[in-house]
Amino acid sequence: MALAKLRALGPSADIGETLLIGFAANRYVAPMLLGETWERLDAFHGTNMAEPEWAHDVIAAQANLWQAVPRGAELLQFWWARSALVSEWSALRNRWPSCASQQQ
């Protein structure tokens, strides 16, 4: 959806809102698209679509689109770097012990 808006409207805040919704739906897609390191959250994923395996499928289907749309990757990086969700996920990972350590 964000790519369609970018193509139709050019850069705008509306695209950022769409990206943030996408980040919340699957926190793995953006770092994978950007080539950043990522870790699987040791937490409940609300749906299969929130899992990193699903994100890999998205990347396989959409990576070329992000590269083909002018400023697509740049815009993704801009919003991902400023996303409060990124810091929240880091804090969440640090607050909750892993399930493995709870079972011991």
C-alpha cells in the first residue's frame, strides 16, 4: 500500500502512516528489506503473518518493487529509523525473559 501511495502521490505523511501500520503488522519486513540484522522476538506473534518466515515470503515477492519505485527504499529507511516501534520492540525483548529460560 505504501508503494502505491508513493507512486501516486510522491512522498507524504500518508505514506509514513501506512508504513507504520505495516511495521506493526510484521516487524521483520523492514529490516529484511533494508539488509539490517534482526532477531526473532521470543514472544507471541498474533498471527502467522507476523512471523519472520512470512516476512521472507514478502521480501521474495516485493524486494524488486521497493528498489524499482524511486525513493522507495529511501523512504522506508527514513520511517524505519524514526519508528518508535523499533525502540519499543528492543525494550520488549529486554524486559521479557525467553520462554526457554522460564522452563528451566
